[in-house]
Amino acid sequence: MDKSIGDKPGVAILAAKPAISVAICTYQRYDLIEGVLRAVTAQVESFANYEILLIDNTPDPDRSLVEYRRHRATPHMRWVHEPRRGLSCARNRAIAESEAPIIAFLDDDAVPGPGWMAQIIAAFDMFGADALAVGGRVTPVWLGPRPSWLGDGLLQYLSITDLGERPRVLDDREWIVGANMAMRRSVFDNINLFPEHLGRKGSGATLLSNDETALLQQIRDSGGLIGYAPEASCGHLIDPARLSQSWFRRRLAWQAVSDYLEDPAASAVRAGASWEWLTDFLVRLPASQRSYRGLLSEMAEPDMLEHQINAVYNAAICLLNGVELDDFEPAPPTPPAPARKSRKR
């Protein structure tokens, strides 16, 4: 089933066309849906002219129908089953279904704060017609203890972002995150949709990404601006399953795959510097760990873990691009030094 479902498909009773569509894409995380729907519908106190597009990406249309009936009383909501697997497919379906000039994307594990929708609308008005995308602050909601080894430099990989207290247009080195981002619907008249070969698919066994950054780069290339609105904030539930060092190593390995798939030529150019990163990390370790073991060992200090997962990323870049030992001169040993800052996306 690939249509809006329910006793009357696509029902969302509004006095006029909505000013904003809130797209929530989910894949079989039905335990989270009630929380995000409750937080969005609570916005009615400050903003009432909206629609909710719940895009259910489960492969099971019967289960989707059962879950729809549990939430059918949610005001302003259309429940849409999208059978093509992948977050980008679900987001593109939301774009096709949207009836508003602004479409705001929330993760199913994001909880928007009070006035979130009104702040998104106000930000587009403030930044002007050239602002084609807006994102807000995303703060962590820890569902388990934050480990001592988890430094602030790694929070970006949990979709946490805080770019300050001041609303502003972002520069080319700064990004908003998909857990809390909005775009003018008209932008998709001139650029491609979310790239469907990138981004998460299914249950998360793979950690492909770059679907958001690839689309945002298209916006920048078209001359559009990206705005940051800190008051349009939301919390992001942090699953304890992500709070392990092995998860971060996986996350960076898949980041290398994502970068390669997005732009193989740029990945190949990066391979030389990646080899230097990798050897620089290994020579900092005790002799017994200057091997594959060094990429898997648990790190007690946040800066060394950050350096390690960047080495994992760069090792993956070397392997994806077929780097061989003869391609580079061996790097001479160097004394221990402070870890470098993490590579930003």
C-alpha cells in the first residue's frame, strides 16, 4: 500500500491550506511515535495552521494500518505508507505530499520544544526570500548515562548541534541536521530531491549518511542561504545502544563509505591525506597496538577516542580507494602530541 491510509485517506481538516507541513519519517519505531506526535500537536497553543505528514516506511502495509488506527485521532495528521525502503525515499514522499510552502523535517526520536513551528516560520520571514533552508538547535536527551569518554567533539555524530544563541545565516563550513530542519517547498522546483542512494535504510544495520548534506549543498550551489534559528529547538533521544565506542567506530567507517558514494573522485583525492592521518595516529600508540588492534582498542580519554575514530575513517578511505603500501613513503615516527580536531561534515 503506497497511499495515504485510513477510513478516509489523507484526512486532515484545516480551514485553509497549512502554512507548514511537519514531516515525521519512521521505520518500525512505533514506540516513539506517540511522543513526537504529542509534542507537535501541543504547538497548537502558539501555532495552529499546520499539517503532520507521518511517513511510515515499514515494508508491512498491514502493520502500518494497525498503527495508523492507534493514532487516527491525532489532529491535522495524514498517515502515509511509503513502501520504498530508505529515509530519503520517505522524505521525498513527504515532499510530494506536502501542501504547505514550508516543509519541516523531524526525526521520530526528536521532541520539538514549545513554539517550535512558530519559530521556524518566523526564521524564514526574518532571513528573507534567499533563505531556502532553516535549522534549529538540537540538544541531547540521554536515555542512559553519558560515558566519560564521550567528548563534545563527537556529539555531531549523534545529530546534536548548537551553533550559538544568535540567529544567523550559516557559512559554508556549517551545517544543520536532519533531526530538525525545514525548507521552502519551492526549492524542489529547481534542485533534486534527497539522493536515494544515500542515507539510512531500514533498521539501521547500515549507517549510510550524506543525504542531508548533499541536498543542502545543492541549495548553496543554487545561491540559496541556510539559516540557523536557535529558538526553533528540539531534543534528540539518545539510544543507549549508540553509547559505545564500537558504535562510533562503525559510524565513522560508514561515513567514509557515504563520502565515497557521494563523490568518488573527491574521496580518491583525499586518500593521500588519509594515509597521513592513519599513520600519525598509529605512531602515537604503544608498539603493541600499532596495528589493526589500535583501531579497535577502547580509549579512556575523549581526545584519543576522537583521534581513533578519525583514523578509522581514514583507514576506510584508503581501503575504498585501493591505496597500497607502495603508494606512499612510510611516515617517520613522531613523539606523542595532542590529538587533532575531528573532521567535520
